[in-house]
Amino acid sequence: MQVAELERRASDHTRLTGAAACIFTVDVEDWFHILDVPSAPAFHEWDELPSRLEANFLRLLDMLEKAGSTSTCFFLGWAARRFPHLVREAARRGHEVASHGYAHRLVYQMTPEEFYRDALKARLTIEDAAGAAVLGYRAAGFSLTSRTPWFHEKLAEAGYFYDSSVFPAPRNHGGLVEASLEPVWVPTAAGEIAEFPVTVVRLLGTRLCLFGGGYLRLAPLSLIERMTRKVLGEGRPVIFYLHPREIDPEHPRLPMPLGRKLRSYLNLRGTPRKLAALLERFRCTSFRAWMQTAGWLEAGAPCASR
């Protein structure tokens, strides 16, 4: 399937309507979970490495609680297995627990069957820790491309209700540059699945993300605030995303080229202040709460029909 065909099909899906709101998300992974750098440790080494995940994640939860916001926490299955108490703590504080896959692999580097097994294993592991159903998924690196047209179908087969992996702008790990900017229902042979694309804005004819990761760390706060209000004014939800390591300027560094080092580590020290300011200006919620308000979930479960 050609890129243009895949992207045109995505833009034709039924819009998933709901109130304009801010949705905060956390990709729950550790300091060494950086993609596509030769120095990144192999999966079998992760359990032996010193972790900074617990302290950083709890600090994020404290910041959200202080601001009166909730979030969707996309846990790596590996993190849920190693730190099941963090899954339970997030749920106890009113946050949604969702899946970031099990082994932090790029989607386009897996076969459909490998992806299905990874997504299923992650969901079951996180549900075992949480004692509740997991509805949502986010791919490592937002790594959907024209090479993964099977993605949503395999995700539906693995038991998920929604996804937030489409990056509708250019990106190193993929990106579908003509994909819908709005939440949509994606039909598959395994059933419909809701897709919440990463929030981007149109600036000078270019789609640009300012709302997560390195983009959020590097963009001026005033610009992020102005563009947040612009997106909300268009009737779209604004999806913020952050990793626990991004509020920890003292975490260990992996060797990598200068350009990648700047994208991964620049302005870590200023991120907590910027995040606190954004949370003061914009109260955030979770995907699950947004869908409940919009009527797509009833009593915490998918509606039988829509």
C-alpha cells in the first residue's frame, strides 16, 4: 500500500467527536529506553541497570495531583512487571493505566505477529498489575508508517479499544504526514478502534508538534500556551506527553551523536517549571475520562454501539 493511499484512508475515517479538552499522557519508561542509538542496552540487560523510574514517576504524579489534573499512563509491560506497585499507585490516584507495548520495539521493525504478541503480552501484564482492564495503547516512537498498514487490526485483535500512536507530521521514527488531525474511528477486520493522533498545529504551511517530549522541552512556554488555545479553539483535544526521565536532569546519559543528544537531553532542568506552568493554566484529563464524557464509554467499558 502506498503512503498516499494509507494517509487518504486515514483522513476518511469517521470523526470521534467530543469536547475540546487537554489530555495529559505519560510514557512510563526508564532513562535508558531511548530508541535507535547503538549505546542503548539490550532488553536482557534492563533488569540489571539502576532505575530512576520510581522517583521520577511519583514526582510526576505529585505534580499532576497538585494541579488537580489526571492523566493516561502508558506503561511499558516491562515496567509494569518490574514495578507493579507503580501501576497500582497510578490507578489509586485516579489516573488511567494503559499500554506502551512490552519491550519498547519500533512497530515497523516487527512482523504483524510479533507486534500482536508484544501488544497482547503488555496488556495482560499491565492488567494483572492494575486489576482492571486496559483499553489504550501507544507505540514506541509513534512508529507507524506506510509499512505497518496492519497495525490497527492487530491492535484490535490484541484486545485494545483505542490507540494514540499516529504522528501526523514528519518524524524520525515514522509519521503519517497527511493523516487526520482529529480523533477518528478506524474500521478493521477485527473491529473498530479509536485513534487519537498526536496533537500538531499548522504553522506557515507546516505541521508542527509542540506538546510533548523534546518538542515541549525546547519550545517557548508562551508559544505552547498560544498554540494550545488555538487547537482547543478548533474543537480538537490537546494531547500532551512526557517521559519521567524528562523531569530528571541528573539521570545517566547514553553516548550518542550530538544532534540526537540535544534532542534527548536539552533543557531537562527547565522542564519541571514549564510543566508546572502548563498544568496551572490547563487542567488535564485522561483518554478514558474524555471518552466517558463524550459518551464513547459507559461505566468504564466500551459502548455496545455508537
